[in-house]
Amino acid sequence: MSLENSTLVKLNNAGFKQNNKWLVEGVSLTVEKGKIVTLIGPNGSGKSTTAKIALGIYKNIEGSVEKYTNKVGYVPQKISIDWTLPLRVYDFMLLTEDIKDEAIDEALTLTGVMHLKNKNLGNLSGGEFQRVLIARAISKKPELLVLDEPVQGVDYTGEIALYELIKKISDTLNCGILLISHDLHTVMTATDHVVCLNGHVCCSGSPIDVAKNNEYKTLFGEQASQILTVYEHKHDHVHSDEGQIKKN
Amino acid sequence: MLDDFFVRALIAGLGVALVTGPLGCFVVWRRLSYFGDTLSHSALLGVTLAYSFEFNIALSVFIISSVIALILIQLQKKTNLPGDALLGLLAHSSLAVGLVVIGFLTFIRFDIMGLLFGDILAVTTKDIFIIWTGGAVILIVLKLIWKPLFASTVNYELAEAEGLNPDRAKAIFTILMAAVIAISIKMVGLLLITGMLIIPAAMARNISDSPQKMVLFSVIGGLLSVLLGLFSSLEFNTSSGPSIIMAALVLFILSLLNIKQSIKLKN
């Protein structure tokens, strides 16, 4: 597959300024089909802003965004829904696209919330709602999936299962994923490319490269870079610079 | 049959209710009731201009309401005043200008009460034509922008991110609001149009668990309000607008009783 065809979204030196303050600047990254790109960084480092630039929510940006797909699924970090609307989980699943009932059921089953299909959205718990958000985003079978802290509020076992699901979706649908996560374990093990942000791009590359980077160590501490070494012991492959899997 | 003024009023009123039902749901969901008030207050200016230049009333009201909506959007961008203050400013100043202009038009006899509260005696066959064709166009356009408008009502960023162009849907919806006011002014009167938009929708909210049901019940509530309101208007010789709105209020109160019952059932 040529580079042009597999690229879903490409940020060229992109940045966004609000009230004369840069939220993030100079970000270049590419999300390709079948690849997971993860944004990490401390609070206020511009992760969500970068995702919104990639999605085209922010209009007056510096640099440029090239988007090659319109089939997008988005799980925002914060979502405020007005409860003056009578809205069931089922209605919410159909929000941006008319999808078939089987696809809805499949997605809800995958995220473990099929039993909530006819419940009112306002009556869900935080974790349940988060699962519904993920189900909605994947049920469209998108080419590009943007997940901004998708498992917040989900219980521990659910968290692991959902991350496995996300990885599986990236493989089966061959869609590109832009993931924002604080869970360094997941980031370092499941992703192809890591971008470490702190108002700008601190460092980026394969998880191994980033973990070795000194700026990463100052941001996240020495322990964070050891997560990977711990994990490497139980893994049978490494990721090359291009993100391809190499058997050990 | 259309010779009878009451039959004309019924046909016109039912046409209005078919359109205000779905639009009213969006007015409730998007918290636009004061926006609706502002547009309908400015409609008086539209009516006076129509009389001054012997122009079609519905068209004139539509144009003036659209202009007021545009001015509002500009003021929101250029000033730091809160939205409700701007709405009040535009509503009352356009109402005042309209009333002053009426004062100057001494050569025309105005039925102010009819304008403010609706007048079923005044509904002509031409009005019916305007209401039903205008209403059909409004409903078709609303159907076309339903997806982006509804999605952005739930969450703007989701709609924008997933490529639905919510800004365009919002702009079109504003024009639809001006249009619905233009076609319903003769039936309900300009002071009560927002009531026709909000009360059936609010009633429907009490008894619905999905957006489609709410739209359906809102339409049914509106139709019932027009029927009940017009018959009582004929019976008790009251203005059509207040009678229709009162009927809607009665339905709203009944829907509250329904809630109490369902809560009891749950317990």
C-alpha cells in the first residue's frame, strides 16, 4: 500500500491559539490505516487540542491538516449532554449516522452494555456512559477513530478489556486510531507510534525510542521508562521504527 | 366549505400546529424560547411595513425576523453583553419601533388586538395557501437538516468531528424559525407564537422517552390545542391565540398528572 493511500490524517506543523495563548504548537503527525498513534503528556499539554485539530473542530489553526477520510468515530474527553432531551442509548447510537440494528447490537455487546440499549442516557453511570461512547464510535465502522481518554471511569477489568477491544478493532477494521491515554502500560505495549506532548512535541517515535528519550524521563519520571522494560520480558515481539511488528 | 370563516380558521390552525410541533421540540432542546420571543416581537415591525408598502404580511414578517436574527448574531460576536440582554434589547426595541410606526400610520385602520393575539375572522383562503405551502417547505427543510441539527443539539463537537456541518444546520434552523413565525402570526398572534412552539413540546417531553416520540406527541398536542382552542374561541367569543394557548396549557397540566402516576407505578 502506498503512503498516500494509507494516510488518514496528517498534521503539518499544526498549532492552535486561544486568547493569544498557544494551547499547542508545531505538531506534526500522521495517522495511517491499521496503526495506533498515541498522544501522551501531562495535563494541559495540548493532547485534546491536538485531537480536535486533527478532527477539524478547531478552524483557525496554524499550519495545516490534511484529512483523507470522512468516516470518523470520536470519543471526546468531556461530553456534556443536555437532559432536556429524551435520549435512549439506542437513539444516541444513531446520532451521526443511520446504522443497522445488527451493527448497533454488535458494538454494544463488544463494549458490554447491550443490556442498556433502551435505557435513558441520563440514567447511566460514568463508566457505563463511557462504554456507550466507545460503542457509538466503533459501530460506524470508521476509518479513523479518535479516542480521547476512552476508558476514564471504567472499572479496572473493564479497562483492560476495552483496550484489548480497541487493539482488536484497529486490526479487524484496519482503521487508524489516534489515542490519548494516561495509561503508560497500554501506550507502551499496544501502540505503534507515540507522540509525547508538552505544549509542543517533546519527542516522538516508537514506544521504545520514546521510553529511552531523556525528555520523556523528565516528564514522566524514571519509573515510567521502566514500564517498558518490565513489559518487554513477557513479550515475543518488538516494534520497528515504522511500527511494524518484528518477532524476536 | 372554505366560505365558512371557522372552517378556514381550522384548516389554517391545524397547518400551523403541524409545523410548530417539530420546530417547538428544537426550541425546547436548544433553549431558544427567548430567541423565539425576540423574533415574534420583531414581527410587529414586519406587519406595519407590510401595511405601509402594501406588501404580503407573511413575507414581510419573514424578512424582518430574519434581519433581526442576523443582527443578533452580529451583536453576539461584537459585544460582551450576555445573550439574554441582547435578546431583550432586540425584542423590546423592535416592538417599540413597530408600535411607533403604527402611530404614524393613521390612515390605516389597525386591529392591534388581532395582531397581538390572533384573529380567526381574518383568515383568508390566501392565508391557508401560505400556511400550508410555507409549512410544507419548512417541514421538508427541517427533515433534510434533521441529522446535523439534532446531533449538534446533543453535542456540537461530535457533530463537527464526524463531518455533519452543524453551523450550516444552525443557520438554516434560524431561517426556519423566522418562517414559522411568519406563517403563524395571523392565527396565534405575535405575543403568543412562542407559546405555541414551547407548550406542546413541553407537554410532549413529559410523556416521551425518545426524540421521535416527543416530536410526534408535540404535533398531536398542537393539533388538539388548535381544535379545542378554536371551538372554545367560537363558543365563548374569545381571541383565537389565547384560547389555543390555554388549551395547550390544559394538555400540559394533564401530562404532569401522567408523570405522577408513572412515578407511583414505579414505586
